[in-house]
Amino acid sequence: MTTTPAASPAKGKLSAGAGIKRIDYQEYALVGVIVLLLVAGGILEGSSFLSKDNLFNVLRQGSVVGVLAIGMTFVIATAGIDLSVGSMVAATGIAGGWLMEHFGAFESAPSLSFIIGALLLGVLLGAVNGAAVSYGKVVPFIATLAMLLIARGLALWISDKTPISLFDLETLRWFGTGEVLTIPSSLIVFLGVAAVGWVLLNRTPYGRYVVAVGGNPEAARIAGVKTNRILFSVYVLSGICAGIAAILLCGRLASASPVAGQLYELDAIAAVVIGGTSLAGGRATVVGTVLGVITFAIVFNLLTLMDLAVEIQQITKGGIILAAVLLQRRSN
Amino acid sequence: MEFKKVVPVLCAGVALGLGVVACGGSSDKDNAGTPAATATSAATEDTAAQASDVKVAFSAPAADHGWTKAVSDDAKAKAKELGLDMTVNDSATTPAEQADQIETLIQAKPDVLVVLPVDGAPLTPVAQKAMDQGIQVINIDREFSSPSAFHTVIGGDNYGIGVQAGDYFADQLKCKGNVVEIQGIAGISVTEQRTKGFADEIKKRCNGGIKIVAQQPADFAPDKGLSVMENILQKNKSIQAVYTHDDDMGEGVAAAIQNAGRDKEMWMTGAGGSKKVMDQIKKGGLWRATFLYNPAMSADAVYLATLLGSGKGLPGFAAPDIPSRITLAATTVTKDNVAQYEHLGF
């Protein structure tokens, strides 16, 4: 009885060590993929692709899904999944717009009330996901699928199915379109979130617990990790990230749309997985996720620049995903 | 332990609460508008439509887009105005779901079934079933694949939107310039028709003088329109005009152009006829025109249903039966005539 749990943490530690080495290779492989894409783009589209303006445009666009993907990395590290992030982007954006319109107290700072509204609803919806998964013992796929519907419904209901204009919110629009020393503010926010994520995951006990819960929940529990609390927290993190993503998106769009964010969950999940985080849990890399996000953003940009027909774009995109993953496998 | 029991109950409670509040909210609003509406209708509607004993069932896709929401709202408002007993189902997101809902609706044996299908072909069998049972079907917009599955089809003119847009672009650009086209969802007839009508017309009018430098779908979604247009702006340094397939999506495209500070370089058009876009057209600037695809066609369909249910033809028409096909014109709305069409905005 007592030997099994004693043995498994040791085993877990061992495989975690091997995992870190493998992840490093995967990150190099993705850097290779990105370089290949940059070279291909330079040959095919020349200066319109490689201009500083366009490359920052790529990174600005990638920032929205990028922030979602950082939250998703934590969720997937616990062997979970969050299908609701796309809908939560719409719902939190609408919540921000609603608070901005309805709260007289914040009239002097409408952007601030938008940001508060978006983050608050993000925390709330994330907490519902987290409670359902951890304490309610609902399978993450189903719990967050339910939230995908609930959040989209909330967005449509609160907005009465019409977009809310945010044209006059200068500060909010700065998050979407502004620059600091020519670097897009969206990108700075994304890299900031990624940096916090990296520190949390790699330099704090919390990060170790998240990975432990995903790798072997039984062993983690016996080792004294409060697994329910950890599970709950990663979904809240994902909800907060949805709120931040909504701030970036709505700032760029100059409006909050109840139909925004469709299928962002798949983009985020794909970026996380292509980056090397294991869908089975227990292995996670924030740097890999950032590289995965950049890979997808470049592919989307390049395909639109080439003005390919949509069917060719989809086949190409699918092919690139498959090739990128195969390339990683080979380099292991 | 207790949490396990509490959470589902709590969720169910919240869900129920939302439902009740949502229903309560909308009926309050409707009631507020009714007395005035009935009063005017009694005066203006001809006697043909005073048939409140006609039982109508209405089915439409989930009202989650400006246009589909307006379709549902307009139909409901018309039924209220006519004092009609109309059962409404507008929550389906897939053809299968809508087919199930229609199955349930026809159990109640309505006289007329009014349907805006999620997609025409997959809902043809259930519409055919209704017709076979003696329930008359009025088909809105997306046509069923068999003419025996409906009595009348009423819809907008997607090819016509393309043609009107083509004419407008040819006139405004004097057949010269670079044009970007932002399409709807790839692979559905709405998108194909709006694309084809535009391409055919500018070819006929300008024979290659207008160049479509980029043509990409953005799925009728504003955020997709934003990202796609941002990329297109990177590649194309000289654009004179942008043809978009939808007003809501167009707002994302407009944001991309404004963020890039290029709103003096080009102008754009939409399709549908939303209030917001009509306001922008009135103000002048980036938005120059939109092409009507009026959701009020659902109100017309409900009106036709009352005629059909009481066995009357279109007032003023010689035929004793209502026409089997009505196609509404895709009117071009610009700054010059926007005042005339503003009330139709959704």
C-alpha cells in the first residue's frame, strides 16, 4: 500500500526531468519552423511580408490568441481543456461595454470601467468552470463546453445581439492599436502575460503543483498538494486571460461584438500543443506556446497576403500544422 | 461532498432564472409597443389581413446576428400588429435542430408554417411533410430544394446585391482603380451570389478597368474582418474602394482601415442595411453605401401567411392566389437617399 505512492512521485520526477530535455528540442524545432516560414514568406511576398510594419502587424494580431494560449497552457498542463475561451472573449468584452455604458460612477474613466468589467466577468466565468471541474468533478471537456454555450448566450443577451461601440475610449483603443517605442502595445501585454506565466510555471511551487496535478493527480494529492484548489485556479487564470484578450481585441476593433471570438479556443489549443505542452498533462512550456502562437500568426498573415483562395488556404494551413508537428517528432 | 449536490442545483436555478428574466424582459417590451401598433394597423391594413383566426407557426435560426435577430423581431412585431396567434421557434443553430423544432410545430396543426431555414436543402423533407399534411409553407430567403415543399418563397436578391454594387463601383470609380472584396462565409450561396453578381457586373461595365486586388472571406464576423483587412492593407499600398458582404462584418473592416489611418485613401460599402451603417453613410466619410437585404421580408412573409390562411390573393392582384415567388429589390442606399430607407435599418 505505502510503497506504490512512494514509488510514483519518484517516477514522476524522473519523467519530468526527461520531459524538460524533450521540450527544449521541441522549442528549437519550432524556431526552425518559424525561420523557414520567414524565408518562404520573404521569397514569396518580399518586402510586403518582411517589412517591420507587417511583422509587428503579425505579432499584434497574434497577441489576442496568444494571451488565451498562455492561460490554456496552465489548463492543459493539468490534463484539462478550456473550450470556452472564445465565447468568454465575447462575453467579457460585452460585460466591459455594458459596465462602461451603465455605470455613471465611472463616466470620467470609461476605459477603466470597461477593463474592470471584462476582467471581473473573466474571473467569474473562470471560477464557474473551475468549480465545476474541481469540486463538481465534471469532465473539463463537458464543463467548458457548457460554458462555451453559456458565455456566448450571455454575450448575446447582455448586448441585445448588437455590437457596442467603443470608438471614444482612447485608453482602451491604445491597448489595441497603440505603440511604445514603435512596439505594439498589444504585443507588450502579450509578452508581459507570457513572462508572468513563465515565472509562475517555472519558478514557483504553484507551477510545480500544476504540472504535478496533471502528471499524476493521485501522487500529487498524497504528496500534500491541494489538487482541487490547483484545478480551480487554472480555470480562473484562463478566465482572466480571456478578459485580457477581450481588452486587446475590443481595443483594436473599437467595438465589443457578441459574435467575436468564434473558434479562438481551437487556435489557442493548437498553439499550445504545437508548442510542446502535452494534451495528456504533466508537461508544459510557456516559451513553446509563444512560439506556437507566432507560427500560426505568420501562417495566417502569409496566406492572406498571397490572396490564395480559401480552400487552398485551409489545405495549406492544415499541411503546415501537420508538418510542424512531424518536424518536432523527428528532432526528438 | 455537499458541493457536489449544490453546484448542479445552483446552475439549474441560475439557468431557469435567466430564462424567466429573458422572457419577462422581451414580453414587457413588446406589450409597451402594442396598443399604438394595433391602432395604426387597424387603420392602414386592408381587410384581407384581418384574419386573427389563422394559426401560424414561425421557425427561424438562432437570432445571434444583427440580421437574423431583425428577421425574428420583425416577424413577431407583424404578428402582434395583425393580432395573430403565432407560435415562434427561433433558437436552432443546426439544420437537424431546426427540423426537430418544425416536427414539433406541425404537431399542433397550424394553417401556415413560415420558415427561414438554417439551410434550404436539409430542411426540404420536413417542409415537404408539412405540405403533405395540408399545412401551407412560406419559405423565407434560403430556398428549399423542391418547389413542392413550399407554396411561396420570398427572399432578397443576393446576385442583385452584387450587381448593384458593381454598378455603384463602376460609376464612382469611373471604371478605374484597385478594389478589395471582403466576403461572407465561403461555400454558401449567399456569398457565391454576392461575389458573382459583383464580378459579372464590373466585367460587363468596365471590362478589366477595375482590378480586384484582394478577395478574402471573413465569415460575416467583425473580428475576422478586422484581421483579414489588416493583412490586406499591409500588402496593398493603393486601394480605392472596399466591397464587403455584410454591414456588421464591415465595421471590423472599417476599424482596420481607420487604425491604419488610411480612411482618406479609400471608401467602402456594406450589405444588409443596419442602423449603424446607415448612420455612418449619413455622416459621410469612409462608408459610402449599403445594399438592402431587408430582414423585414419576414414581416411580409407573416402578412402573406394570413392571406394564404384565409384563402385570399394579394390585394389588387387579379389572381385569387398569392404568387409563388417574390424577390425583393437590392436597393442601393447612399447619402442621397438614406433618409428614405432609415426606418428599415436594423
